Amino acid sequence: MTGEHDKEFEQYQALDLKIAKALQIDVPELQMPELPDLDTANVATLPERKRSMKPLWFAIAATVVLATSISLRTSDLFETHNSLATEVLAHLDHEPYAFRNTEDPVSDARLARAVPASLAVFDRGSSLVTYAQPCVINGKDVPHLVIQGQYGPVTILLMPHEEVAEETPLDGENVKGVILPVGKGSIAIIGDREEQLEPIKKNVVNSVTWTT
């Protein structure tokens, strides 16, 4: 046992000796090599990547187109309403004889000729219709009726081919009125400035059925 112990001791002693010699070796300091000076005058630089403006311009263009479209549609709609209102008031000026106070109603035959079944059905009910004549508005056949209101004659123009988007007021020199949207057509009602048109409007709209 003693011999084996001595042998292990000698091995450890030899190992310590090797380590001691290794620690005595001079190791040079680590030095980084100097980089050569480069001439950067001829070095090409990458161009700066510019952000594309196409999406922004497309958005602006789309907005302008939409705004223009809406403006044109609104303008066309206003133009249509204004033109129809002017036509209606001008038509009344050409038929002053329709504005007369009378208690004589027109016959059923006369009313049927003025309002053909192919155009509309008008139920006169209790209304006193004193004038019924086919006329032309904007190149289209239009039944021109007159009923007697509280303050005088009230004109009714049945216009199945004149579509309006909303109620349009009429303002003449001595009259007032309105163009009402009814289905795909419209009805103009005009009377004296003192006339209460609201009950007449409801009665007339309920009395008309388009057949065209």
C-alpha cells in the first residue's frame, strides 16, 4: 500500500511541475491590427429610399372624384327641381282663365278626358272640380285640374313622369304652392297665398293612383 501511495504522490508532483513551467511562459499582449485608411471619395452610397406617395395621391384623387360626383348630383337635382318649378309657374301664367271662382263642376266625361285611365285614376270624392284639361309640361301630357278652395281656385297638376326627390315649394307673384313627390311621379298644388294647402295636399295625394 505504501508503494502505491508513493507512486500517486510522484504523479501529482510531476503534474504540479508541468503547471508551474506553463505559468512561467511569457504570453505576448494581444494587439489588434490597424485597419488601412480607405479613400471614401469613390465609394458609392446607397440612395435613400423614399416613401411612395402613390397611396396618398390615390386617396386624394378618390376624395376629389367623390366630392365632385356628389356636387354634380346635387347640382343636377337642384337644376331639375328649379326647372320644373319654373315650368309649372309659367304654365299657370298661360292659362289665367282656369283661375275663376265658380260653383259649376265639370262632368265625369270631361274629367275622364283630362285624366285618361292610361295615365292615372283620380277620385274626385267631395272635391268641387271646376276645370279639367289635358296640358303639356316639359313635353309630357299632364292633367290640369282646378278645385275650389277656401280662398279661391286651387290648381292641381298630375305629373306621373316628373319624379322629384323631395317636396319643392313654389312661389309666384300672387300664388304659393308645392310640388309633392308621389310614387315615381309628382303632383303640383298651387293656390292663393292665404290658402291653407295642407289639408288639400293630403286629400289630393290620397285621391290619385298612377296607372302609367
